[in-house]
Amino acid sequence: MGHRVESELVANVIAVQVAADQVVAVGDELVLLESMKMEIPVLSERSGRVAEVKVAPGDVVQEGEVLVVIDD
């Protein structure tokens, strides 16, 4: 099981910037969330390959919900 990128708050998913099997680097934007009329980019904390994208635009996510899984 890879690194799980989780939501830090309850939010709406505006955009998903990555797809499965895509290679990402530290600092790449993975998902764009919206909460209380503020856009919050979720950035990659590590380099690797996207194993799974668990959300789609329009989804409502809860605090701690997994957004993306990244393999080393």
C-alpha cells in the first residue's frame, strides 16, 4: 500500500489534476478542493507514481478521507 494523501477538511472536489499511473514530484498539485468559498490545492508530499485516484470533481470529501494513493 502506498502513501495515502488525505483531505485535511470537509470540502468539495473542484478538480483532479492527476490520473492513475501518472508520475508526480514533490509539490505537484494533485487535487483542488473548495471549502467556505476558498480554493485549497492539495500538493504531493513525495515523488512517485499515482496508484489510485479515489475522488472525482463534484465529490464531497470528509476530513481524513483518502484522495489519492501514491506508490514510491
